[in-house]
Amino acid sequence: AVTALGFNPDLDQFLRCGLGAVDPFAVRGEIERGDTGIVIARREAGVGEGKGEAPVTIDRIRTEGEVEYRFTHPDDFREHVRDRKGRSPVPKLVTAKEAVTAFVADGDYIVYDFSSLTRGPQSLIREVIRQRKKELWIGAEFTLHESPLLVGAGCATRIDVGFLGYGNYIGQAVCDGRVKAYEWTNGGLALRILAGARGVPFLPTRDLLGSDNMKVSAAKTITDPYTGDPVCLVPALNPDVAFLHVHQADVFGNARIFGTNLFALEAALASFRVIVSAEEIVETDEFRKDPMRTTIPYFLVDAVVHAPFGAYPGAMPARYEIDLEHVDRLNAIRTDGQMGKYLEENIYSVADHEEFLDRRVGAKRMRELRRRASIIEGYR
């Protein structure tokens, strides 16, 4: 079961583990708060150490953010992987339209490891907008031009970020309440994905302590049982879908990223469904010849989309440079009218990514952007 939990001081306490510690993010059972401020947890039958109800007393959490957050119990995600993620190599090459139709639903939580400036999954983002998906929750260390597009198109209503930009449009949308933005810091979101990938309910960090991020995220502060100092905990994140744009992939889903990588592998491990878009489709033998260069193994991937210039208008290291003129157009969007005009011209009026490149970008522009990508060492 996947649940987007709201803040509740009585329900956001967890069951005792074998050492007597308390998991502060994933409760299964009934929670009560006594008159003394001590929390009483009653376990479900079959959950924890034995059957039936067993009261557990725990100390208060020192501080906690009062915003909603996405959480999946690690055992529920483990069950999904066991039952739904097969190890047989089967062809998964589909179009972007087919991938988004099959694997993205209204209300989904979507994560991506890079954004609109470099190696972002822009062709997949445009397809989501083209299909007019609704009530999406977006998670990214930094989400730039795709966030105003998703909000302007009425697709996204919540965003978990470390950095949110660019342009006036998205800032005004946050101020107007059209989208809720929760700030975790880049490191905090990376740790949430890492926890989801490792199958643990949370991970500790110190980088949120003493900051206002404790008020605008769902992080919690407890007393470190080893040092006695305060330590911050961030809950695991298991997104519904991960969008990952890569340099190379084969039809089964093996994928390579050359150069900078944020949390592509961790996102693939943590997500219920994974869509890979690739600049180039190569033979599987290429991966067998040099398996150490494989970033994402096939068994984590649900769909592969061939998407040359799939990061446009952003750059793809060693393939093409960022189109700054197009980016300037995005930065200039301030009103709903300007947003509607951009969406109609570049997304709604074209059938797919290929038509967008042919009619809105053009072969001459793409050749120029390829020519500018002169730094190739370390990216091949």
C-alpha cells in the first residue's frame, strides 16, 4: 500500500524494533497520546515481536516538520519488488506515449535525478504534459524549467525540492497556492531516495539541523542514542515512477550514464516503476563487453524510450550543449497567457518528441548544439 501521509502528531510514531528503538515514520497500528505526553503504541496482530496488542512507551520526538510527506512502508515496497519486478530479460523498447500511458497515472509521485539544464528527462516531461496527467507530486534535488511547465499545464500540485526555479512563474504559483512546495535540501532528498533504495524507513543526517528546513519539510529531530546530541531523520521515499535520461541503453533496460550522476541508480532501486529515455540504443553485447560501465541494470527498468535530444533544451554531456535561446524563452514566462502560448506551440500542437524536434527545433539548430559540445573526455 502506498500512502501520502499528512502530519499527525499522534499517528506519526512507529513500532518498536528488536532493540527497543522506535521507527518514527511508519506506524502500523493504533496510536494514543497519554496525559503525561508519553506515546503509547499498540501493535497490529502479526506486526512486530509477537501477536496481539503490546503497549510500547517511547520518548517524545524533539522537533518535527508539520507538512505532508510521501511514505511507503519498506515491507510493502519489498513485496512489490518481489512480486512485480522480474529478472527475465525481455524487450521493453516503446514510444514515449506508450511508456507514459502505461506507467504514469494521475496522482503519481514522479522523481528524476537531473533537471532541465543537463541530462533532464525533458521529452518524458513533455509527454506527461501532452497527456494532461493530473495531481502529480514531483520530487527532484533541483527542478528548474520543467516545474513551471508542469504547474502551468495543470499537471503538478506538489513538489519536493532542494532548489526550485527558474523564472517568476513558478514563484508566483507557489505564492498563489496553486502548487505546494516542500523544501528538503539537495542532500535531504538524496538521503530519502537512498533510504528507499536500501529498504530502510529513514536515514539520519545533520545538514537540516538549525535551519528553517525543519519547518518546511517533514524531517524529525530525535536524540542520537550514541552521542546524546540531536540528529535529524528523513523518511524513505519510494516514488511511483522514476524518469531517467541516459546516454545509452539496450532494449532490455541496461543503461549507461557518462559523467555527472546524482542518484539515478538509487532512484531506479527505490521506485515502483522506472522509465529510461536514451540518446542511443545499443546492442546488449556492448554492455557484456564492459559491464562495469553499466549504471542501471535491466531488471530495475520497466520501459525504454529511444529519445535523441531527449534532454533538450538542456544539454547532454558530450552530445549537445544547452540551447540558451530557448531557455531564455522559458525564463521570460510570467503569465498564464504566456505559459499557454508556449505549451500550445511546443507541446500540444506536436504529436510527439520527434515532431517537436523536426518542427520546433530543426536539423540546423541541432547540428549547431552538437558542434558546441566539444568536451568529450570522460563522457564516452
